[in-house]
Amino acid sequence: MTAKRLILPSGAMQGVIGLALAAAIAGSWLGIHAYAMFVFELSWSNLPFALAMAAVQCWLSVGVFIVCHDAMHGTLVPGKPRVNAVIAAPLLFLYAGFRWRVLRDAHHTHHRLAGMPGDPDFDEDHPSNFRQWYWSFFKRYFGWQSLVFVHAVVGVYWLILGIPMVQIVLLYGAPALLSSLQLFFFGTYRPHHHAPGEPFPDDHNARTNGFGTLASLATCFHFGYHLEHHRRPDVPWWALPAAKRAGIAEQSGLIDTEGRIVA
């Protein structure tokens, strides 16, 4: 078949768009957290608003991680690896005490060995079991440093600042934990799990979802367009719908050194 060419903005424009979206996502995430912890006072009367705020914060937490994921591929600000690292490193630390280099290296290993032994995101012993795979995924990434960081934050908020524990759990702990589940289900398990009668189309061992653009944004910031991402890791998250429209997941043929299909 004749390949459709996916046209991306220039590197400079891609950086402008990426930085603007990153600022909106991370700024909203930090702003809601600050309001929820230091201004808002939880009560039975405003519980519905608190639950809505927690849901939005969960979604924004997913977005923050996807921004950092783009930085891992150098697509947040193309050609500026230091800028990508300077943005992503503090965001990952604030997310759950994660270390930038560790996650970046693990993610590149995932791309090299997707769905095979040695892939840190894949559970070769339970390739179809959501619960067991998530548990191994959680243990692999949420190590002792993350636990120390989270417990330190909770301790400061509760014991020093006097924020009620129920408010900390609802508006800090729950969004963080649920966002990890959301990221895992839509961005790892669903694209890479083994399903009878659903073979993978190539050695990326990934599939893409059939969601529309809005549902794709709501579930995982388009990361569910996962085969497109594996075939074109040079495409930032906000351009993955264009990659899907271009039929990247359906195309077959030679791929050049930048991941572009040429035949």
C-alpha cells in the first residue's frame, strides 16, 4: 500500500506547542494540589465538589506523566535534551518521588524489548492477568524511594500542617494511586496484554485502541494509540490522533531511521 505521510510541525513549533500544553497540564495539577491541601476545607456539604476535584486531579496526574514520557523521547522540546530533562525530572519527583534517569532508561528498554523477556513494563509470567501484572508493575516502579517520598509528604501535611488525613487521602493519595491504575490499564496492559484471537500486527507487540479523539484524550492523553506510538516514537502525545488518522498502525513496509514508513 502507499504510505500516508504524517506531517509534524517544525521542531521549534513542536517545542512551543509542547511547552504550552505542559505548562497548562502541570500548572493546573500543581494549582489544584495547592488549593486542595492549603485552602480547601473538606466537609460533607462540599464532598461532591471534592470528589470532582479528585477526579480532575487524577486525569491531570496522567497528563503530567505523559508530558514526562514525551520528554523521555525528546519530543517535548525536540533537539533540546537538557530542557526535556530539566522539565521532566522535578515533575516525576513531585508525582511520586520517581527518578528521571531510572524511568527514562526503563522506558527505552521497554521500546527495545516490547512484550518480550527483559521488558520492564511486561509481565511475561502473567501476560493476560491484569491484577498480577499491575502488582508486579507497581512493585517495580514504586520502590522504597517513592514510598519514603510519599510518606514524608503525608507526614508533613498531617503532623506539621494539620491537614485532616481524610482530606490528604481523598485529594492527594487517591488521585495519585488511581492515576497509576489509569496509566497502567490504558497505556500498558490494554495495548500489550495477550488476548486469544488477537495477534499483534508486528514485533512491537502492541495494539491500538479504537477510541475517538475525546475518549482517547480522557482515558490516557492519546497514549492508547499505542501501536502508532511504538512505530512513530518521534510523534508527541498531542499529535497521535493525526498519526491514527494517517493510518500509521495499519501501514506496513520499510521504516526509516526516524521511524517513518517509506514504503
